[in-house]
Amino acid sequence: MTDETENSNHETTTRKKVSRRDFLKYGAGVAAVAAGATGLLGKFPSLPSLTTTPTLIHQVAPDPGIEEVTIAQLEAQYAAGTLNATSIVNMYETRISALDQSGPRLNSLLQVNPDASTIAQQLDAQAPPFAGILHGIPILLKDNIDTHDQMQTAAGSLALVGTPALRDSTVAAHLRAAGAIILGKTNLSEWANFRSFFSTSGWSGRGGQCNNPYAIDRNPCGSSSGSGAATSGNLTTVSIGTETDGSIVCPANANGVVGIKPTVGLVSRAGVIPISHTQDTVGPHARTVADAATVLTAIVQRTPDPRDPATGTSPLGMLGQPRPALPADYRAFLNPKGLQGARIGVVRDFEGFSPHADAIFDSAVTAIGSAGATLVDPVSFPHLADINSGLAEFTVLLFDFKIDIANYLKTRTGVPIASPTLQALIDFNNANATQEMPFFAQEIFDLANLFSSNPNATQPLGLSYNDSLAIDQKIGATEGIDQLLKANNLDALIAGTDSPAWPTDLINSDHFTFGTSSPCAIVGYPIINVPAGMSFGVPVGISFMGTAFSEPTLIKLASGFEAVTQARQKPQFLQTLPFSGPSPFKVRGRGLLPKRNTPLVSQL
């Protein structure tokens, strides 16, 4: 472990931090895996050279008329008979061919649904009024969400490429019932970024490296990288991602889109390749809060799903409390003046890691205050050091993963693995290391495989599963988010989401500087990211955070912020960023020393 000194507005504290590498020592055999990784990484594919000269790879994108189109605009044209779903599918497929599969090669999709045009034609045969709120709306799904069709569902791994899923995920079924066209599957960080401590976000053995539409050499962040990148690049109307800790909001931040990470259990995870039933959730990436709220309305599970017990209970942060009645339509909470009269806590615990992100967050705070909100500035998490250490959270995730992934694998047939076990996945990767492990190994898989199935047993990280759950509930909710909201009479908390996107580095892995998703992640609480500004040509977002099932409040606030800032800028698919000269930068007086904050659990 290492000591880190951090400066805040009020005090300097010394924190015991645990890096991702430190966890290698907790399991016999895990260190051996790390030591042996050199043999797997001996020969790298050649990578394109990157220059400092800004180059717009595709000067005029195909079908520019479809750029930034909203669900409401498409539905209005469908109802008026001036547009049909078949045309929209063709337009998106043209963009995908020109911008994703060639040209700048965003590489955000793994495959286009071969049935998309047929589905569109069937929808076009229907006459208005249309039954579903997503009639004819093309939607991309992350490659860990089952679809019972011709497409694969593989979490980016070759281990599950074979016979497609035998049943639709509940989310896919809801989308089809709402009239959506499942356009394809998006690339992702393989196994939702839960395979290696040294992974690069957006890389999968099945699809290679996903890129950022603002600058192709920049990283799209998080395991839902393809979902955020494709939506931002106007390759779809909206996408569906998943999050365990950061992987909806971080891609939303890096790709300049809205991301709603719902309360755990609000949306069914049935048929979604899991990390942890305690923290996993499913939510939309969209270019507007209105579109994200529309998709959320379609996928919410309003009655318990027998395939996902969490849809009938409450998340970890509110154990023993009843679930509230769910709104019929989350669009009802959209409000361009949603900030007026709100009382919002400003969390500055995460400042000092990225001065450019800090400057944008300061501007966002000013805009929120000017729009009529009362700001309580600052508020501070009393247990942030424990949250960021990740010991309790990572114990929960590793314990859950070994059991949850085996249960999911039992639902799949006709795939290359020998048995429905984590060990079989490990064996597959070892046998196919050239394709699956050219850049990083599988230390997390190996560590999870050491875990006992006894929830009261002391696990390799030194805590039991049940003790870890109790710790997370305390530090994340009881003495965390819920305490901050209640003590300060707040509607929500705000924080910067993440730093600006870094250059993708397959050799040295991700360059995370900070992330603010963990307090909500460990107790299953919701977050909405909204674009807040631009830094040297890449976007930075702000997160609205609340207690369980507070999506109506967060949508109201997020839509109000979006209305007064209009911060999203359309990406231009640059090869690299145009650093033509230094930008004036105001030095802030919030601390004398830079801070470092690399949480153990990063963007899952």
C-alpha cells in the first residue's frame, strides 16, 4: 500500500490507498499470473503512427441530415408520413459503413443486425397512431445484452461466439415491445472491464479497440465505450449500456452524451452478462436528456421480473425499505426550468486531479446557481477514503462474479467454453492467448476464482462478503449519500464526472485520473451525466447524483441544466486533437499540491 497526501479546501489528509497492482499480492497464483504475463505480451501488432497535425479524416459525413436527430423529431415525421423507419435504418447503416467500419474507423460496433431492415419494413406497414413510444427508433445494444436473433452476445470475448443467446434479455424484449429497432451490438471493454488490472478501456478480443469520435486517438472510456461513442457519433439514435461502477457515466463524459445509470433493480438485468447482481444496472446513452428519459420509460421493470430478483427488492443502500411507486412516464419530469428552486450539494472532494475538468465544473456550478438553484457548497463525503480504497466493493464484485457468471453461462449452449464456470473462461483465454491476451492478461479472473462461496468466510482480500456489504451500505448510503442529502436538505448532489479523455495506450493501459461514480455504485444509487463543456476539443460532463429511485428528480435537474448550458458539441472525427497553442488557464487557489485519485474499481 502507498500513502498519498491530498489537499482539499479545508484540510490536508493522508490516505491509505490501494492501487490495482496491490491486489495482485492477495492471492497465491495471482502474482504468478502477473509474472507470466510477459510471455503473453511478447509480440504486439503494429499500431498506426499518430501525428500532432490535426486531420479531419472524413470532411463531409454521409447523410448529414440525420445528425443530432431526436426521438421526438423522428416520431413526428413518422406520424406525418414524411419519413419511414426503413429510410432511417439505411441512413444509419450508411454512416456506420463510412465512419465506423472505414474512414476514421470509430470501431464502436461489433455487428449490424441483419434483420434491422426487415424489422423496419414491418414497422412501416403499421398505421398511426403507433402503440410504442420507440416506434421505429434504431437502438444499439452493448455486446453483453442477450438478443435471441442472428446476433452474437459475447461481452467482447471469443469465448461466447457461437450459437446466439437462446432468449431475449428482458431489456431487449421491452425495447421490441416499445417498437424499437435493435440496430446492432456495440464494442466494449471485454467482460465489462473485469478481466485484468491492466486493461485498456474499449478493447475486446472480439472487436479490437473502440475509439473516441472527437479524436480517434483518444479513449472512449468505460466498458460501455461503444455505446457512448456510437451515440455521440450519430451512428444510432440511442444506445443501451451497462454499469457496475462508472461504465455508463464515464463513456457519457468522454463522448459528450447524456448517460442515465439507473437505480439497481429499476431495470431488469435478466439476460445481461453479469459482473455483480449487487451493483450491475442497465441504462441509456443519448444525445439529449429527453431521449434518455424516453428510453428509460420503455425499459423500466414495473413488476418483479422472475429472472431478476432485484426488480422486486430494494438496492443495497436502502435495505429493508419498500420500493416506491414508479412513474408511468419519466418524460413527465423534463423541465427546462428544472433548476429553479432546487437545493443542490456541490461535492468538491474530487477536485484537484484535473485542472481542466475543475474549470468546467466551476462554470457548471455557476450556471446552476444562475438558473435559480440554491447551492450548498461544499458538501463532503465523510468516508471517501474508504470508498476509494475499494476493499469492500472489490470483495463484493469478485464474490458475486464467480457465482453470477457461472449462472449466466448455464443459459448458453453451442459456445467454445468447456463448462459453465469461471475456470472454463480462464482456460479458454490461456488456450487462445494470441487473440484474447495480446495486451493484458486476466488477473481479475484468477483472483475471483480463488474466492470461496461462503459469504461469511474471510476472502483473499481480508474481508468476508457479508462484512463488505455492510461496510458499503454504511459508507455509501447511511453515512454517505443519504446522510448528505438529509443533513443539508438537498434534492441532489453534483460532481464532475471524470477527466477529459486521454490518448489510448494499449501498452501502459488506462490513464484514469479521477472518477466520481463509486459512492453511488456501491449502494446501487442513480447518476445522470450531462455534457458540461469542452476542454481542448474533447467533452467533459457533470454528474447529478441522488438516493435510490430518485430518477424523477435527477431528470428534472439534468434537463434544466441541459437547457441553460447547451454544452454538447457534435464530434468531428479528428485523427488527433489540434493543439495549435496553449490556452490561457486561470490558476485556482483550492490547494497547493496536485492530488491523485485512482480508485481500485475503475469504470466497470
